[in-house]
Amino acid sequence: MRWVTAAGRGLLAAAAALGTAELAAGAIGRATASPVLAVGAGFIDLTPSWLKDFAIRTFGSNDKTVLLIGLGCGIAAAAAVIGLLSRRRLLWGLLGLALFGVVGVVAALTRPTAEAVDVIPAVFGAACGMAALALLTRSIRPTSGEATREEAGPIRVYDRRRVLLTSAGVAVAAAATGVGGRALLRRDNVSAVRRRLRLPAPVSRAKPVPSGAQVRVPGMTPFRTANSGFYRVDTALVLPQVDPRDWTLRIHGMVARPVELTFDDLLKLDLVERDITLSCVSNQVGGNLAGNARWLGAPLAPLLRRAGVRSGADQILSRSSDGMTISTPLQTVLDGRDALLAVGMNGEPLPIAHGFPARMVVPGLYGYVSATKWVVDLKVTRFATDQAYWTKRDYAERAPVKTFSRIDVPKPLARIKAGRVAVAGTAWAQHRGIDAVEWQVDDGPWRPAQLAPVPGIDTWQQWVAEWDAVPGSHTLRVRATDGTGATQPERRAPPLPDGATGWHSVVVTVT
């Protein structure tokens, strides 16, 4: 029992440390200075690419939640050990909490957007945690009145009450400071500003979506992805809160005339509206890390031409407000495609999770080389000079989207009745378009599928076919051919370094 109570003291002390650290982070208005978030972000940066892909493949958009839960379990285990160490010598426990503080300081200072004040939460939290551990340890010491057997009983009751009161006090303080810190950080939330924002009408509207773009088969993916269902893959443990009134975009580097835009300047430009599908390089064969939306934004090419791109430049190194860097081939922005500095998504301002107030959208490229969210800086440079976050982690510098097709209906391992069955799915090859989709039953001949109409080559395209299903277990496969005449390769390849390849297949049972 003594071991359990000792571990509990460590947990309470750690809770006090984390709670007061959150309060300090809220007081200075720096969510990224929270030791938990700073350490979590550092862990993401140090995680090898294969493990990142595993986390995304396994947990999808919940990968950050899983990371924070794992981090919390690790902190709890370390705190329990600290409590056990303090049972032998208080100094050992205090040193353990001090080490917590050191780790928090290092993590905070190594973030790309670090400021000197970011050390305050870790230092303050460690100090309060040490004080809490000392107080909890002192509460279990016998009182000076423990002299006779007759007095022993009442004193033990008094000691137990003191321990319980001290423990409860520390627990309440930890909870109150943690909740208070979260409340202070919510002051900087820009949701209210976003709700009040009214975006101007585009000077060029998107082409109407053909009436048959959505295949009428139950279970099919919607042609347009709702904002709430749009995939999210990034490294941000806490969403950047960028007030458009404070937002600026700087275009500099290998340019003749550096440009700086405010958000009002951006909204005064000729905005256009386009339907564009985005996809993540981490998407596995048959995966759902892709989405199609109607974007509103300013074309990027005129902004770069205003700045005057110098000869020899071949890269745009974009940076987000939280320090993420992404490298985009310069030519893809200048070749006439609808590369946008987007401010709207599906008829409303960008959601905070998807880059509010402004982000990049470049059709035909994977997100890690084009889709910078919360963008604040564009540096025109060379690939030989500057490397971005993901290219430092073994991903390819240039990553055009690979032709992709999947079967959405029927679902894997579905049990279906014999007879006429709809087989349907989605294919994409942004900026090249889809020329044909073929499907196969078991190892039989490839059959052409019917393609649904689309507004342009930058969106995904749905397909449908009819199958006279006979009883038994069957494997359905699909492959697509893009607008250049190139057909998807059969060979399976992982997402690293420039996107997965292979034919998607599902196994179904016909009864």
C-alpha cells in the first residue's frame, strides 16, 4: 500500500506541474509553450517517416489524439517512478521533476517559432510540481505528539486526515490551474472572427458541376467533400490561431521586388473559384486521405510575377505560422494551372483546421509539396539551397500526384446477394484527368467502367459498372488510365518517398 501511495504522490505532483504550466502558457498567450504540446511536437519531428506513415495509416486523423494519450501515459508512468523515488529520498523525486522542467524548456526552445518567454511554463510548472511533492511528502511525516501507545490511535487518524486534505488540495489546484490555463488560451481562438468574416464574390466562378458527377449508388463517396469530413494530415498538435487582422504574407527571396500583403489586400485581389481535389502522399492504395472541395482564392502566379522572379529560381519555400515549411516546384505555379492562395472552402471562410485565414492549393501535387496551411511566407529560392520539412525526412522534392483508383462499393468483405450488383468507386489524376477506368473480377478480363462527368481535370472522377454476381468468394480489382494515356502500375509501392502505387482490390462473398 505504501508503494501505491508513494506513486500517487508522484502523480499528484506531476499533475500540479502540468496544471500550473498550462496556466502559465495561457497567461503568456503561447499555446505552443505548453510543455506537453512542445514535447509532443518535438516527438513528431524526431519520429522516423515510416512510423509517421504507420500512425496515419492506422489512426488517420486521430493520430494526434493517440500521440497525446501515449504521451500522457508516459508522463504518468514517469511521475509514478518519481513518487517511488521520493519515498526513499525526497531529493531524488525533486530532481526527477526538475528533469521534467529541463525537457520542457529544451522542447519549447527548439520549436521553429520559439520565443524566450516560452521557457516560463516549463520552469514555473517544474517549480510548482517540486513544491507540491515536498508538501505531499511532509504531510505523511509523524507528528511530534506520537509518544505513547494511548495517543497513537488518535494521531494516526489526524495524520490520515492531513494526508487526505493535502492530497485533495493539490489535486484541486492542479485541476483548477489546468482548466484556467485552457480558458486563457481560448481567448486567442479566432472562431468568432472567422464567423463574422464575409468573403467577396469571385470574379471568375467555378464551372457548374455536371448533374451526373455524383454516382447514384448507396455508399458512394460524395463528389464534394464537406468541410467537416475533409481529411486532415499535419504536424500541428494545437491549431494555429491566426487573426486575419494581424495576418501578412511576405513574398521574398530571389525576386526583384519583395511583396507584403495584408488580409485586406488579399481580399481586394481578383479572386477565383475552382473545384480542386487534394490528396495526401501518405494515402495507401484504397485509402481515403483525399478530398474534393470548391476553393476561393487569389491566383498565385500574378503575385509572383508582381514580385519579379529572378532567373535560376526553381522552388517556392512556403512557411506556415507555426513554422512548418513546404517546398513547391516554381514551374507548377507558373505553368497556367489554378494554383491559389485560398481564403474560402465550400462557400465559407477556410476552417481553422484547414488553414484559416489563408493557405496554398496547387492542383496536381501532393499536399506535402503544395498545400501549406496558415501560410505567412513565400520564399522564392532553389532546391539546391533550401530544404523543406518533409524533404529533410526522405520524401521526394517533387511529387506530382500519381494516378489513383479505388472501389468504394461494395465494401471489403461485404456479403452480397447473387444477381445484378453495382460496382462503383473514385479515381483521380489531378491536372491530367482520368481517361478510363477498368475493373476485373478474380483474374478475368478487364472490363470498362462508365465514367461520371466532371467539371475539369483537377477533380476526382466517379465511375460505375454492373456485375452479374454469382455465388462464391470473389476478388474485385480496379485500375485507371490518366489523360496522358498512362495506366496505373500493378506493382505495390509504399507512400514513401513520393506516393503509393498499385491496384486496389476488395474481396466479397456472394450468397
